[in-house]
Amino acid sequence: MHSQIFEADRPASNELDKFLTRRERKQLRKKGGRNPAPRMDIKEGYKPLVAMTPTQADYIDSLTNASQVFAIGPAGTGKTYIPARIAARMLKQKQIEKIYIARPTVSAKRHQQGFLPGKLEQKLAPWVVPIFDAIKDEVNPKTLEDWQKNGQIEIVSFEHLRGRTLRDCFVILDEAQLCTYADLKLFLTRKGESSTYVITGDLDQTEDEVIPDSGLGIVVDMIERFDLSPDLIEFDESEVVRSADAKEWVTAFKRASQG
């Protein structure tokens, strides 16, 4: 998957913003147009970042301008890949101090592997491989290794979030459909100043066997109902870009679920 970054200047905040709806604020921001980002010192072999669908372009615009973004939709649409690339780019450019990665570590009983040895990051590492794979498309292995050693990338568990404030950072919560309402309440209220929060998930993969009380749908409804500030990006099965075969299967499973 490739994507080109588009950057727009943030409009100056003013008292009028308080009276605009979430959609109006987003449209006002977009009226300034999208300006190409300055060319990066990308070495040969690194993948360029180029939006492949209009929704991906909107997603990139939100990620580079909004402080909270929810990306909802099926697998293979770039929900996780794109923010991981942008987070790595922002850290490389010293626009942020740290990247936090969170993901609920739950699985169906038939897939559970029991106790995993090692420290916290070693235990959680298998769950966040897609994010690290995307970061590797942005920086060389040595840079990624240095970031991990220096604590500039941290994998966080929900058990260790209570009481913390996440500031001056880029935070990615992946597979949020596997979070309970209480998990999301804890996570969203940890947000500090100068931070970007990205929450990704697929409302069609909430598997009652794993999480009978998924909170993602409730929180997304709250954004609309209370006109909250996060940008809401919604992909559908027609926008799967992983491969033609993956797109065919995502569409087929969607049709099967509808009877």
C-alpha cells in the first residue's frame, strides 16, 4: 500500500469555532486546500506514501490536522498502515516526542496460546506486528531499534494506562472493536496536550465470543450524537486495497452476513 502525504495549515483557533459543528470545522479546515509536504530524505527502497482512494486522502488530511481520528472499516483499507507511517514520519521530523501503541490482547479461546514469557513489550509484540511493519516502510531498522531502546516507541497495555497522561505524542489504538466500553473510557480520558489519538477498528468483527460488550460502536455513536471533536473516517469494502483477492473476500463475507 502506498500513500502520498497531503498537509494543510491548521486554521487559527478562534471563538467562532465553538459554535461550529464537527463537520463544519472539518470543512472549514479543508477550504484552505491540501499542500504537498516537503520532500523527505527517503532512501532508495523505502515506499512512498500515496493515497489510493479518496477516503485515504481524507484520512491523511485528518491525521495531519485533527488531534483525534477514528477510522472505521474493513481489513485492507489502510486504517492501521497509514497512521503508523505518519507517526514514524512525525517522530523522525521531531514533531512529536514519542509514539504509543495500544491494542487489546484478546483472542478467541480456540486461538489462545496461553502464557507468553518475557517482559511486557515482549508479551505484547506479537499483537502489534502490523504497526511495526508499517514503521519499517518509513525508517531504516537501525532508527527503529534506536527508538525502541530510547523509549521513543512504547507499547502500552490497558492495565498500565490508569493514572497516566499521554502528551506530546502520537497514539495508535488498533483493533478497537475488541475494546469494552470501559476500556475506551479509560483510554480516551488519558489524552494529554499536544497529542494525536488514532483509534482504528472494524465494527463487523466484534465477535461476541471474544468481546460480548464491545464499546466501539457506542463511542462512534457518541461522536455523532454529541457532535464531539474527533474526525470520523469510514471505509467500506469497495475501498480494500490490500489485494484484489482480499477485496473479493471482504465483499463476499459482507454479503454473506447480510443474508
